[in-house]
Amino acid sequence: MKITSERRNEYVAWQNRALWFYLSARLLNRHQLYAPSSHSAVIAIELLLKATLIYWDSTFDPQDGGHAIAKLQRIVHNKAPGSRNIVVPSYFYDEQQYLMLSRYPTRGKGFVVPVSFIEDLDKVFAETIVLAWISTGHVLANNGRGKVQGFPSEG
């Protein structure tokens, strides 16, 4: 498969953003801040699935994917070679509890963060990132203007 440099840079930017949310989810969880940790985790997974689709499907528009992780996972299984074994545990997206309830308190509703949360997040992230990581060689790429693609400029 041949990927254009523009599409590759778009992939790298999305992958970098996914990495930020993944790292924040782990750090927040370590400090027992479970609501923002769960929200960051689901965003990390969504962004990484979208990054993977940007890489493997030249027609994929990340805006069309919405927040539908189960749908994104199915599309990744259809488009990315070697992805069939990747399973996002359903608690990350069931009823969008981590996306919505972690931000908007609702009377009588809560959500559970299982003991396996970090282990599950690590597994999904590691198994997904290698689908295109191997092809690009690294997460960071210099975009030719003296700043790293996907990171905000300083100053």
C-alpha cells in the first residue's frame, strides 16, 4: 500500500493526539481521578482507531466516524491487515458512559472503572498502534517547518 506524505502526516498528527490522551488517562488514573481518566481513555481509543483508518483507508474522513467506537473498530477490522484480534472492551463505549457520564453528572447514574482498566487500555493501545506504527517507523515526524507534526507550536 502506498500512502501519500499528506495522508501520512495526517495519520501522525492523529496518532500523536491519541498518545496525549492515552498518557493523560494513565496519569489521571494513577492519581485516582477516575472520571477524567476514563474520558481521556475513550478519547485516546477513538483517536487511535481514526488514525489507523486514516492510514489504511484513503477515503476515510475522521469526522464521519463520530464517537462510535464499536463502529470504528468494525471498520478497522475490515480495512487494516492483522487487526481482527483487536477488541476494545465494551465498557469503554457502552452507552457512551465514559464519554458522557464522566463529564455530565446525571442523577441516579454512575459508571464503573474496572480493576483491569489500565491493563485493558494498554492492550488496546499497543495492539492498535502497531498496525501503522511499523509502516511509518515512528510517531513523530518533522513537517519541514521546524516543528513536530501534531504538537502545538511553542511561542
